[in-house]
Amino acid sequence: MSSNGVCLLLGATGVGKTLLLKRLQKLSLHGDYDSDALPHTLPTVGTNLTDLTLKRKKLTVRELGGCMGPIWHSYYNDCCSVIFVVDSANICQTSSSCIQLLSVLSAEPLHNASVLILFNKRDMPCTMSLGEIQSLFRLDDILASAPQTVTTLEVSARSGMGLQEVLAWLESVTIK
């Protein structure tokens, strides 16, 4: 495991990675976030490095833009954990997200990494049910064949639902 404790934040374009990261940063620094004030975000081109302050240490999160999918693998060697974000309101993107996730999980440098799959945008009225997502993703098969420990959470970066659990997960895998 890497000593510098980098967490990769991955997912297709438009799944909410940047908003998630901004909300997590504010939550880690101040213990809350202003749910009425949505931070401005733009699609990430390239990478964003953000430090999160966890209870016992700092963790650097490297967000990789969804358009960088073909070169994500060049960032795998220096990370200890991966957060993979899925837009649970975008059924058209499900199959490509599933293929990206399988590629991430099967990458040899990530076999010892802890992986968190976030089903984001759970606050949207048109979101798929968790059962529908699990079925479309064949999540049981993926989890059974993945060499790493994989955790799944339902979140909404917009409303803040589940963000405390994301920080708790980050802390649990960073302190190892």
C-alpha cells in the first residue's frame, strides 16, 4: 500500500465527482456544509487534487475527469483507495459505467486498494431503485469476483445524503 495515501475519485463525465469532492472537503474541514449554497462546478478536464482532513490524518483525493477514462490506469500505482461514482439517475450511462468499473477492479495495481462505489444523485426524482441498479450492474457478480474489498453506498452530493458515511469509510481505509 502506498505511504502517501492517495485516493482516486473516478467515474464517467457528469456523475457528480466535483460536487461530491467539494462537499466532502467542506464537511471534513467544518463538520458541515451549507446545503442551500451549491458550489459552482465545471466538468473536470485533467485532474483535481484536494486534501481532506480526516480525524487523524490528511488524505489527498485525486479526481480524474471522466473524459480521461482511457488513461486512468496511469494513476493506479500511487493510490491506496478508489471511489467510483455512478449517476443513478442516468440509465443510458449505466453500461459504460459498469465497463469502466470492471476495468478498474481488474487492474492489477488496484488489487490491494479499498474500493467504494457510490450511487450518486439519489435525490433525483427519476433515479433508478437500488435493486434496478444492482441488477443492471450485475453487482452481486462484480462483488463476488473482485479481488479487493468493495463497499457500496447511496449518496446525494447535492443534498448531502450519505456524505458522512463516505468520510467514515475514507477514515477507516486510510488509518489501516
